[in-house]
Amino acid sequence: QREQVTPRKLSGGQYLIKLDAEGTYQCSITGLIFEVTKAVNIHYSLLSWSKYAGLVEPPWVVGGPLFDVRCETASALTSIAFPHSLCLGG
């Protein structure tokens, strides 16, 4: 069971989610799902592939959004799910 949360939009296309307790939460804007072990603040933003596309070597291809996720207590963030991503490689 996950709780739907709406982040606060910050300057520069950044988002802030303040999570009050352990649990699984889904961002109402990006669809990202965060699983945390305690109360925590998570900052994240969507990045442009133009800066990083040169790092992607065949057979890999750019296929979805690129996120920068930062958590004030890294050990509190146990997983991030990208529900809008799809692996087509078998």
C-alpha cells in the first residue's frame, strides 16, 4: 500500500517531498515511488539527457527520464521505483 503525496515545487524544476514516517509513497507529479524507513526529506529533479547521452554506449539507448534524487539521510531511502519505465530486453 502506498500513499499518494504531492511535492512542493522549488526553483529550477526541483521538487521536495517531506515524508513524515516509514512507508511507501508515490509522487503525484512524476509517479516515482519512494520507500523509506523513517521520516525524511527528499529533493529530486528531472535532468536533461544532453549532458549525459555520450555516456550511454551501444547496445544501450536513452529510453526514459533521468532523475537526480537526493536524500538528507541516504540510509532512510531504501528504494525508488520508476513505474513509467519499461525494460524491453527479455
